[in-house]
Amino acid sequence: MPTGTATPDTTTLEVEDGILHWTNEDFFISVKEAKGVKRHVENALGRVDGILVDNTGAGGTWPTEIDEVWGKLMQNIYG
């Protein structure tokens, strides 16, 4: 994980065989933590062939302010 990025303890981000494995164990994270995850994913985009997101360990839904961060991330991924 890059230094200077605040990411939640309940999120794992690892690159293996050209795939970014992003695992979430909890949907209750701060906007600052979500932005840290977003930066990490964006930094990995040029080095990976795909992203696998696993939310099976997290229950509920993302808070609205976190959905906004993920929406911006999706724009960058698909842009």
C-alpha cells in the first residue's frame, strides 16, 4: 500500500498475477479512508489487467458519501 494514504483496517488491497484483489470486511469507513482506497486503486490501474472486489464479508450498504467516492473511482476506471 502506498505511504501517505489512509485506508481502513477492514480493507485489503493486493496485486496478484495482474489482478488487484480488493476485499472489504466492513462498509462503515470514513471518507478519508475511502479516498485512500481510491488513490491506491488508481495507482494500480496501469499495472493490472483487472480488479476483483470481494464484499462478501461486509454486510449492509455503503453510506452515501462513500458511494460518491466509489462513483468517481468508477469514472476513472472506465474513462
